[in-house]
Amino acid sequence: MAVVLNSLKGHSISENTSILAIEYNWDCLLGEIDNLLSQVGFSYFSYSVTMCRHMGADFDLDRMIHTTNAREIAGSLPAAVVTEYFENIAVQDPAIEMLSHQKSPLVVNSSSVSSCSVEDSFWEKQGIRSRVYLPVESRNSDYWFHYFGLYHELGDEEFRNLFSEIENWLVPALNRYHRLLQTVCEKDQNPFLQHEILSPTCLSILKMTSQGMPVKSIADKLKLTEEGITYHITRAKRIFGARNKTHLIAILYDVGLM
């Protein structure tokens, strides 16, 4: 393990290379992260993007994380595991509530939080005895909550000893990957585009609205009724909780849709 750690500490992604490197793409970055983590024994990882317009004291990550159109999860954690966890387990997992207030890595195993037997049993079935949740800062911190989930087969003290060895270089490396993912793959990680919550027609309407075009002009250009244009704008305002069109356009820019 010492040889592996010495090799990984010099991993190029943690150096001060240009983050605008055009050779990077979504799949390339996720593959590099998986390779990096597997070398220190992590079975799986996840990279989560959650829209949260209220990051203050009343922010409810548990509620937001169960809202399909506000969440996107990528990584090596199998899709079936992700689905089952967020549909049936996450609401009972105390780590989720803790995560919304977390600034540093949150290590979770049977001795670290008051976890319920359902949650323990679920992860043990996947061969996972320890997890680390690492919140990472968003460029649009008022609207997005990002975090890495790291999943390991070691338990309790064994895992804590391992993590204490790797934390000082692993956390900066993952933050670096997060910055790259945000810089060169913003559309690939945006759940509103991934799940097509806003249709191409709706996005076209919103773009023309942002340019100051009136409803009638947009309707004429797209050969739609004015009522149809208004419907799309009203629906978008409801999805984003916008007070009016001006507020809606501001949000769309902040969340990377404009």
C-alpha cells in the first residue's frame, strides 16, 4: 500500500495544470476518478449534483435529494443500487441529514453515526462497510449542492486508519476533479438537461425571453400560440420557484441553463 500511496500522491490531477484542458470530457474524468479510487480499495464512488435554492438553516437536503428533477448522480455505483437507496433507504439514513451541514469529509460506518439496521443491512449487501461523503464547493453555491460518495469494504478502525493516510492528498485531488467536471462538463451534469425536465422548445422560449422578445414575437417565430408560450414560461417559473420572468432568467443563468 505504501508504494501505491507514494505513486498516487504525485497524481497529475492534483497539480496546478490548466483546468481548461480540452482533452477532458465527462466519461474520461469519471473513468480517471474510478481508477484513482480503486487503487486505494474503494469499491464504488458517486458524484452527486443536487439543486437546492435554499442553503440556509431551512435547507432540506433530504427533500431535495428525493426530487428526481433536482438530482443527478454519476459514477461507478450501480444504477440499481442508486435507485433502491434513494427510493427506500436514504430517508432513514442519518448521514443525509448531516451532509447538508458538512464542510469536511463525513466518514460513516457502524460506530460513527446512529445508523438504523435497514441502512446497515442495505450497504452490507453491497459489500460496503464504510462510506465517505465529501461536499465540494459549487461555482453557483446558492443553487447547487455537490458531493462525492466513496464506498469501501473495510470497516471501522481499519478504514479510519486508511483514510487518515490518504485524506490529505485525496480530498484536494477530488476537489480538482470537481472543478474540471464543472468547467468542461457543465451540461453533462445538469439534471434539468439530463432528465429533459425543460424541453428544447421550452429552453428556446426561455432564451428568447431572456433576450427581451415579447410573447407574441416568440409565438410567431416558433409557430405556437401565445397561450402555449405562456404555459412554458409559467411551468418553468413553478419548477424553479421564480417570482417573475426577471427572477426566472436570473436563476437560469445561475444554474447553467442560459
